[in-house]
Amino acid sequence: MRADRAKQLLKNGVYRAIGETASGLVALDGEADRTLRVLMYHKVNDLWPNPTTVPTAVFDAQMSLLGELGYVTVSLDAV
């Protein structure tokens, strides 16, 4: 698979996950900037094949892309 195709597939996956996660979420007080969006992963590891597992390299790439898009990622403990 070409690198640009792999990058596009990764972006599509992140956009889809963000869209599905964020759909229907609105701030109750009308302040959209304060809305918390949660992106959940069932498993992040390099054990394959498992349809609910995201390889660590893909996870790292997705977190980097979210940062590039302006999202601030935090750990569960930070919330």
C-alpha cells in the first residue's frame, strides 16, 4: 500500500471516529468550546488479528493527527 493511501485511510478512520463520537453531543449551557468529546479504543496493542485492536503505531498516528487538527488529548486520569 502506498504511503499516501495509508495516510488517507488513517485520516478517514479518525474523522469517522470523531464524527461518530461527537454526533449528538452539544454543551448543555450552549458553550460549544466546553464540550468534551470522548474517543474510546477497546484495545491498543500489536496483537493481531483482532477487529477491536488498534496497533500502537496507528494509535500514535491518530493522536498526532488529532493534535494537528487542534484537538487537545488528555488521559482518562486527567478527566
